[in-house]
Amino acid sequence: MNDIQITPELVAEHGLTSEEYERIVKAMGREPNYTELGIYSVMWSEHCSYKSSRFHLKKLPTEAPWVIQGPGENAGVIDIGDGQAAIFKMESHNHPSYIEPYQGAATGVGGILRDVFTMGARPVANMNALRFGEPDHPKTRHLLAGVVEGIGGYGNCVGVPTVGGETNFDPSYNGNILVNAMTVGLADTDKIFYCAAAGVGNPVVYVGSKTGRDGIHGATMASAEFTEDSEEKRPTVQVGDPFTEKLLIEACLELMATDAIIAIQDMGAAGLTSSSVEMASKGGVGFELDLDKVPQREENMLPYEMMLSESQERMLMVLKPGREEMAQKIFEKWELDFAVIGHITDTGNLTLKFGGEVVGDMPINSLVEDAPEYERPYVPTPKREAVDVAPVNDLNKAVLDLVGGPNLCSRRWIWEQYDHMVMGDTIQRPGGDAAVVRVHGTDKALAISTDVTPRYCYADPVEGGRQAVAETWRNITAVGGTPLAITNCLNFGNPERKDIMGQFVGCLEGMGEACRALDYPIVSGNVSLYNETNGSGILPTPAIGGVGVMKNSDRMATIAFKDEGEAIVLIGETKNELGASLYQREILGEDAGAPPHVDLALERRNGDFVRALIENGQVTTCHDLSDGGLIAALADMAIAGGIGVNVAVDGDLPLHAALFSETQARYLIAADTEVAETIRKEAKDAGIPVEIIGATGGDRLRVNNDAVDIPMSELAKAHTDWMPKFMAKEILTTG
Amino acid sequence: MKSAVIVFPGSNCDRDMAVALEKITGTKPLMVWHQDYDFETVDFIALPGGFSYGDYLRCGAMSARSHVMKEVIKRANDGVPTLGICNGFQILTETGLLPGALMRNANLHFVCKDVAMTVENTDTLFTKDYAGGEEIIIPVAHHDGNYFADDDTLDRLEGEGQVAFKYTSDINGAQRQIAGITNARGNILGMMPHPERMIEPALGGSDGRKLFTSLMNTLN
């Protein structure tokens, strides 16, 4: 197969430009053969090389005293005290999930789990961030059903709880859904594993599943726009086996408890190629691999196929010499393949042997460091002016339409298909502001949230970037957690378009600012570009996954009203900020004006105040205000608690603005009337805008007597029913 | 009370079961890897939930034919109290220790949520501490919990008091809303809901505790 002539057409098929090909020839000092061309093409793909994004990613803040490992490893690592670390990352599996939703989503979960346990962590929680097209698009139902089933099918079997996430709909995702999966794991700080290979002569070991022909060129597919015939790419989607993954987790953790491993790396995108190149490159060594020894699932596999296969559930390790036998026993116990497939060399090259011959020999440096880096031209997104957003006559209908509509309705239909309780430490289940999972055997807990508001990012990327970070911070705060760090998944359109690149640069600027202001660095992440079909891009969607810690998991808040007769306290000032709001889009069918401004100093001040109330035990009911504003938050709390609420809203704002404005840095608290009064005084003394706006009780949601007056039963039904009815094709039947 | 938790490749509620047993009985259970079938004598055997052998072939079918199950079958037939939760229940029906089968949920979706069920028979090793007809909340998490048996078997199970728990509403299509059954002798219980997940308020409730205290009080 290496006899295949390298032609310009073949180079183009590999997603490489002619300039990039010249660069390869220069780096190698000769023409690559077919196998080598394949290897360069995946290593230099957008997906693996971050060639369009690297320049800008470098500007993000990645450090804090509690950060043990920032971006650049398989996942980020933070210190959570007591000798323990939280290890986490979020990753996209957008392109494969659109082509084959079940396997695309399932292997997305599998891949992110491996990124985390590769570093020595036991995975303890899965999260996700999902975006689908408009509900009545003919594919939406099928994609949503398949993705949810795939996430559940994998996570449930592996036995890691899927504890939360977010799901949204927008026409811009009609041809490019987003499936972003996040895993959080726990490890001891002195038992963290990295990928840098070391020790000339040390064995390179392959463990896990056998290698098949699936997923070849997955990374290249993920680096190109979709066209009508993208479905023909179905064979590039990998097939997952969560049972093997479960065995792999246990076997790896068992081996990690010994001191046999020098370096370990999962085989993710670009499989054996990227794992061996990463390990050798980080360690500054060479690798020689004997491909005849690679466990193979199919007959007559060629070096090109073995190196580019993205078969799932595989890992590569460098062991200390003499530990092979002991390690092999562990993998045999778990009925997994174990093969010494090569050794470390001092050549600095990736050398591939097959049938006794050298079939590839490439300088590792050139595969990594010579990869092109583009500072792509961009135009900043024009600023929008603030606009007046019209009121509606029927507020009751507007509230019911929002709370009982696709974007705010209950996601129960989704998360009931995920085992969110396995491992016995989920103390806040899906449906709240953040999921909370205890650190097993301790009083501590992790609070986790995934968020982004693409509407805002589209209207003003800088503001949207700030808001995405701030919202995860606020959600973690609202359950009583101290936010520590984030991971991200940067989903954008084609970076070769100046306006898209402008969105990317703007969002990163806002994110960086928010991370710095909130002491909330980025420790890991992933970039997914070319989310376009026939030239139409998605809304800019920098999904953020935040992780925080709670010292005392008994001190936790949830959104549900707990009792009748409790006072409702609104923390933070409400401004007339209806531009790019959910109300504007869903009720008025418009998208105009500047999105809400994120004042990071206010965000921090208000959040720190609220968190202290939860930590000191004064408050157990809290909800942040976001999509849909004050009224949506009130509805959530009332529905979750099964208790009505009656509030009075006065002041200078028109009523529709007071109810639907999406001003940031706001929280609702419900507390005993005396406690509420104390909180009001404390807030006032701290200069924080605060107002007691009403009380819980009764069986209606009421505002200003009857300005809004909806029976709780009707509200709860609208909220609960939309998604099951939609999925059962009882509504929006055209789709 | 000395307990054993059998661990198959793909079991994933083994730790949850061990935590519950230790918390409630005060004694750490013996964790028995499926290949270590010659395990020491115990007072109680638990088959935990999960996806043993990846649910390949049929849920529980491969485990039911494993070496360790030959030993479990022997001991269960000798009268050792044996509990199968979720995948453990599927294994018990696949071995024939319990009648019937667990089919795919009627709506074809995995379901994970708290469900209400009634304690149908309090005169068993596992249910003594519950009140007759008591309604309890225990979570389910399964794709194949739709209990099926022919009418004669169902009549016999109900007539002989072998139905231990019934859902109060239709959860998965199970015949007669059966959530858990015992064998005729009463020393083997299989159930789809997970009592080990409901043992403290932080997890949403404590209704699962009495199952373990019933056992402990009987055996000690």
C-alpha cells in the first residue's frame, strides 16, 4: 500500500493544503509515503493540532494556587484539599453525533471518561451540554432520542452517574448538533499519571480492545464542514463498547495502584498515531512500534489503517522494565488484550515496522511542533445598541409559553434515561442549578455545572464569553459551592471566515476576563471548529464546565421551595435588559439589541454573599436568575417544591422587564421571615441591592395580585409535559 | 452478619452494596471476584446491580452460567439468604432460582427515578422490619425490569406470598406491577429497585434500610 503514488488529489483528500504538504516534505527531507501522509494529515488536522485556535488559546488564564495541571495533558487537575484532586475535562463529539447519534454520543462519553481515568482518577460524574436544531426540524427528534440513548447507554453501563447538563434548541444547529461531554474524576494528589514517556528501551504496551478499521479519519472529518453527502461518512464513526471500558477503568486503576507505569495515554482521536506521538513528544524521546504485534480485530490490516483507526477502549502505556508480566496478569484478569508493541528509542523518530520492514519513519518534532499555526484574519462582531423590547398583553400566556416551551421546560424525559445515582454519592440530582456529588467517604462534595448562552455570544461575543463563565460560577455558588476552575468546549463555525474567527476571538476575550476576575482558571478544554453545513454556521457556543468544592456537604441549597410562608428575597439589582433575552426570542420572535452586561465585580460580590449564607446554614433554598429572568426562576422553585408563590414587584421598570429581564448577578432565596429580614439587613450593610418581594404559599404563581396569576397545577403540567409530548410526536407533528 | 458481594465483570453497584452493608450491619462484606468461586462460608450473599458481561446475549444470562453462580446456587438451595438487586435479579431468574423473566421496559427506555412501592409480604427474612402494606420510596435504574411470568406462575406467586414488593404505578410494564419476588422457601429475594441507594437522607431517603435491618435482625 505504501507504493501508492502521492498525488495532489490524495493530499487534498487528506484535508491538507498544498502549502501544508510542502511543509511536510521540508520537515521530512523527502516525500512521505502513504502511511506517513496519513499520519501527518491527522496530526496536523484542526482537531489534533489546534492550528487555528492555538494562537488565541495561549491568552487564556490557566493558573491558580490550586491548579495542579492546566491545559496540555489529557485533563485538568485541581487540588481540593486533604491530599485529593479533582480531574476533569469536556470534549465535543459533534460531527459523529450528527451522522450517527447513538454511537457518536456514546463514544463521546467513552472518550472523555478515558481522558480522565488515564490520569489516575476514578470517574465520579458525567455531565453534558447538548444543542439541537429547532424542535420542528425533521431531524431534531431523531437526533435528540439517539444522543440521549447513546449517552445513557454508555454511562449507565460503565457505572458512572450522569448527573446533569443542559439541552437547548436553535435553528442554527439544524445541520450541526453539538454533543459536549464532560467527566469529573477523583484521585490522590500523589497518584496522578501523565503522558510523558521516558527511559530508552522501556516497553511500549498496548491494552484494551483490539484494533479494527472503524473511525479511520474521524479527526479529519471533525475538521471539515458538512455537505449534503456527509452521511456517507458514517463508516468514520466509531462504535463503542462500554463493557470493555468498565473493565479498562478497573484494570488501569488496579495497575495504577502499583508503581509500574511511567506514562499512560488513551487512544482517542487519531488513535495509535496521536497517543504515541504525544507520549514521545512530551518525553522528548523516539518510539519504535512493531505493528505486527498490535492486537487486531480484522484480518489483513495495513499499517495505514492501524495507525489511523479510532477503535475505542484502547490505551498506550510505557512501563518500567520488568513489570510487563505483573501488568499482563492484571489485564488478563479483566479479560483485556495486553501486548508489548514497541519500545522507546533515542532517535527522536516515530519508527513503524511491519512484516520486518520499516514502513514509516518520521521525526516526532515535525509531527507536533512543525504543525502549522494560523493567525487567521478576523473582524470583531459589530456592537449592538440597546433596544426597547415590547411588552405583551397576556403575561400569563407568555409565562406558560416560556416555562412550558422547548428551552425552559423540564428535562426530566432526558435525565431519567441516565443513571444519575450509581456510586451512591449524588446528593443533588439533575434539575437544579448544579449537580452535587460527594467526595466518597468524606464530608466534602463537588458541585458541577455546564453552561453557555449562545444567543448572547452571537449578539456580543465578548459579553457572551464573560457570561458563560459567570453563569457556571453562579450556578455552583447557588448550591453553596466554591467555584475553583473550568474546562471548556469551544464550538464554532468555519475559522477561515473572518466573522466566525471574530466570534471566536471575542468569546475568548470575554472568557479570559471572567476567569481572571473570578479566580476561576481554565485547566482543560477542546476546540471544535467547522460546525457548518453548506456554509451556514452555528451560533458561537463556548460551552463551559465549572467545578467547585463544598467543604461540608450538609450545607447545601436546592432550588425547591421547602415550606409555606417563607419570604422570597431577591439579591441583585434588576435592569431593563431584554436584548437577546429568551423572552424577546421566544415570545416576540425577535433577536435584537445588546445582551445583558456582565459586571464581574458585582458578580463576585453578590455571589460571595449568597455562598456565605448557604455555608453558614442560614439558607437552603436558592436559585440563580438566568434565561427567562425572575419569573422563570420563581416558577422553577415553585414547581420543584410543589408550593405556590405570591410576589409584588414595584419600582421604575415596566412589569415585563422586571419579570423577564436577564440582568446578571442575581439570585432568589427563600427563607423563614426572620432569617430573611436578617439577610436583608446584612445585604444592605454590604451595599448589595436586596428586596423581599413576597412569600411562598398557596397553589398559584402570582405577581402583583393578578398581573400574573396561574394555578400551580397548570404551570407544572406545562413545564413537565412539553418534552415527553414532543418526543411522542403529540406536538409539532410536522417535524 | 457475614456477607459476600459477588462481583462479575461489568458489575457496577458492588461498591454501593458494600457501603450499605457496612453502614447498616457494621461489618465489611467479603467482595468475591467471580473467579474466586471457592469463597468462605457466609451468612448472606448479595448479587449487585450493573451490566455483568455487558448485558450481552441477555441481561444476566452469561453470569448465570458462570462458575461462581454454581456455588451460589448450591448455597442458596442450602438455605443461605441470597439477594439479587437489578442485574442480580436478572441473574437469579436466568439461573432459575427465581421464576419468570425480566424483559425490556415496555417504553423501551432506560428509567432511573424514585418509585413508590408497597411491601406486599412482611413475613420474609428481608421485609420483617417493614409494616404490612407500607408504601416506600426506592429508586430504580434499569433498561430491562419488565417482569414477566405466565398467569399460573403469577397466581402462585401471589397466592403463596412470594411477591415481596409491587410498584404503585406502572413503571416498566411489569406483570401485576411486580417489583420483587422471593422463592417458595423465602430465602432468595430478587428485586429491580435499589434499596442500597436509599439508606440516608442525603441520598433522598432511608426507606431501603429496613431491608438490611430485617436481614440483620433475623440472622444475628
